[in-house]
Amino acid sequence: MLECEYFTSGLCNACAWIDSAYSEQMILKIHATKELLHPVFRTEHPDALWLEPVTSPRWRYKNKATMTVSGTSEIPILGVLPDHDDVGVDITGCPQFPKEMEFVFAAIQNMVAAAEIQPYQASTNTGELKTIEVTISPANELMLRFVVRTGAALTPLRTYLPILLKPLAKQRLPARVVSVCVEDDREYALHGKYLTLQIDDLPLQVASTSRFNTNPHVTKYLYRQARAWADEVGADNVWDLFSGVGGFGLTMARCDTPNPRVPRTIWGIDACQESVRAANITAHNMGYRDVARFVLGDAARLDRYNVADLAVVTPPTPEGLCALAAQFNETGPKHLLYCSAYPVQLAEDLVKLNNYVPIAARLFDMYPNTPHAETAVLLERI
Ligand SMILES: C[S@@+](CC[C@H](N)C(=O)[O-])C[C@H]1O[C@@H](n2cnc3c(N)ncnc32)[C@H](O)[C@@H]1O
């Protein structure tokens, strides 16, 4: 049984199911997901569509920590902030994260204290430092992001950066990216731009503003499944809509069929400039520049879906597919791969996609010890 001192002492409830056996958690997740989706699967035998669920390690599975900063500049607290409170709970020993993160959190606390940066206090709207985000790669390289209230924290963060970078490098935890997000303003790069998250043969580049899956073990199987489905339906042209850093598309660029007819071409679109850049850099590094291209834009405003054989859709919440569902119904590709961590939204969109039927589905346990999971559904045009 998983032991977490923060949970048992009532300080943190983020992993609300931590007390339940993992097999029980999976049963509950599968049941809840099926209950939502089966009524909209439009088949008499919905159970037959499901592949074996993909499970996760229960401990140390998460490569990204987002910590609220509170306390004082002398003793900053990194953790969670109870509602209506200015004093947070230190969760730097959280067992979701790799053990190395504890050293990183301590190094950040030292630097914040040395630079005398005041944590933000909501009750008085004073102080600067709101949150810190730490991403650790499989090679133990880091991406660090400071979210601050105003530009006042920029100079001390720049000046005291060596106090953070040196001990990390000495501990063999080199920071490849350090950035500052000034709320309602912009992102400032203090050091480097991209971190490599290696997933199977994919050297995925991620930037500080990128959205990416934070459970690399499960993501590996999600991407493998996407490629297997693309192979199965014989897709030659894949569109990766809401492509982020391009993980789906770039995994699918390689066909695993014994006799691929032509190289599979990938075209991706995302609204985040740095993610699009990152995806194109990964494509270049993999030698896929001629087959995979990612562009900046609004995925909801495209109207030429029929040039793709398969479109991968991972829409943001709560928006979902919106107008795209109607466009897909009219001129969409033969197959869609819809992947979402929000089954309610997925169910609503499946109802809207009335010219498609699900032909396969799989649950990916991205968030162990919580009620949440990721579901991927492969749909075919009727
Ligand atoms: C849930 S993330 C999926 C990212 C990626 N496909 C993955 O699985 O790692 C949603 C992505 O949609 C992008 N996005 C949000 N609204 C968009 C829009 N209107 N057009 C294109 N991309 C959008 C965000 O920048 C983000 O990268």
C-alpha cells in the first residue's frame, strides 16, 4: 500500500484514491469511463471495443511539479495552498515525483532566499513569486519556470540564477531551460529554450509554455497505440490537430507495417508558438523534415480535413471540438483518433460526431491514485 505522509496527516488530498488498492482504482476508473461512453458508442457490444487498459507505476511517475510558493522570502514554502489561506503546505517530499526533485526544490528555496524574492500573498495582493514549475527528463535534465506577479522579480531572478544552476549542475541535474512568466505579460527566457524528453525513439523537445503529458511511462504506450492504429487503418496522411509539441504526429511518422506503401506524412497545428517550434525541431532532429511539418494556427478554423486519412484530436478543455465536429461530419477524414483526459467532454463530442462510430478504445492511467484517466477512441466514418 502506498504511504504518503501528506495524505495521512490530512495536509494534501490531491491523490484522493491513494488509500485504495491499485487494482480497485482501475476497476472504478474503467467502470466510470464505460458508464459515460457506452451510451454514445452506438454499438450493441460496446465492451468489445476496449483494449486492455494501460496501467502506471504508482510512485514517482510524474515528471512535472507545479508548486505554489508561500511563506516568506527567508523561508519559502513550496507546495499547495489551502483555500482562503496565505500559508501553504510544504509537499516537497511528494511521492508522485522522482526523488531527485527534492534536491531541486531545496536549491530553488535557497536561491529565492538569497535573492530575497517575496512569495505572493493573495489576501493583500503583495509579493511576487506565485508558482514554480519543475520538469525533469529521463536523463535528469531540468526545465524550471518561475511564475511571478510583475516584472519586479526579473532582475533578482537573473542576478541570482548562478546560485541555482551551480549546485544543480554539481548534483548532475543540469538545468537546460529556465524561464520567467510575468502574469498578464510575457515569457522571459533566462537560460536555454528546450528540454529533451526522450520517449521511445522520440527525442521530444518541450518549451516552458508547452502542454505535454506528465506521465512518461503511460505516454509511451499511448503514442505506441496511436502508431499501431494508424498502421492498422493504413493511414498515409495524418493530421495532428492541437499538436502541442508533436508527440502523437512524430510517433506516427514511422510506419511499423512490414511493407509501408509510402512514408506517412504528418501535418500538425497548434496555437502555441513555442510548442510548434519545438515540434519542428524534433522533426528536424529525427530526420523527418520532409514528412512532418507543424504550423502555428487555429485548429478550429480549418476546412480541408478530407486531405487527411486520419486526424488526431486532443482538444483543450472545456472547449472540446466546438465547430470542428460539424466540419468533421461534413468533410472529415475516414478515421479520427480522439484522446482526452475529460470523458464527459469526450462523450459530448462523440454525440456531435454523428457521421463517425467508435471502432476501438483504450484507457490510459495517466493519473494514478486519482479518479482521472486518459481515454483514446478510434473512430471510423460511416
Ligand atoms: C490537451 S493539449 C494537447 C497537446 C498534445 N496533442 C499532446 O497530447 O501532448 C491541447 C493543445 O491545444 C492547443 N490549442 C488550444 N486551442 C487551440 C486552437 N484553437 N487551435 C490550435 N491549438 C490549440 C494548446 O496550445 C495545447 O498544445
